[in-house]
Amino acid sequence: MNYKIYHNPRCSKSREGLALLASKTNNFEIIDYIKKPPSAEDIENLLKLLKLEPVELVRTNESIWREHYKVKSLDKDEIIVALATHPKLIERPIIVKNNKAIIGRSAENILIFIK
């Protein structure tokens, strides 16, 4: 049962999530989504696994969001395109296993997910 972790190496929470996952299993794939951005379709699939609306996956404090998108009225598809265009906006890390996924912003969430 493989895990995937959508990881941004420049993010401390993402690094912490990766370290925790690595301490519990070596059966995972690291996806550096900054170097290899997910497509809009990939993001749609992640949203289904996460059971989130597109805006819930956005890091709304990022300057890209504040400067280019915050004041606009965007529909779901437009938010997904923004995430695909600017992967830095994606909450992280995202851990996927089978047909489930979580945003691993806390160690507790990750530990519960990988049990």
C-alpha cells in the first residue's frame, strides 16, 4: 500500500510531514509539485480524495493569491486553474493512500491517517 506525498521542500510543514511519514514507512513516493506542477485534472482528483472545495485547498495568505485572485469572484474551475498555474498556492503537504487523502498540516492528522 503505497503513499504519495505532495511535497514542497521549501515549506517547513511539508518537510515535517515528509520526515514523519519517512519515520513510519519507506513505502511512499515524493511528488515535488513545485518542480512538476499538477494539472487541473490532477487537482480535481486530489480535491475529490480530500473531499474539499477548490478554495479550501488555496493558501490564501500567499502573495500570489492576495495580489491576483483575492478580489476576484472566481468559480471552482477558475480556482483550480489558478492552483495549477501557481502550485505554490496549494496547501501542503498532501498525503494520499488508495482513495483517501489528507492535508498533513499537523503531525496528529498524519499519524491518524497512516495507522
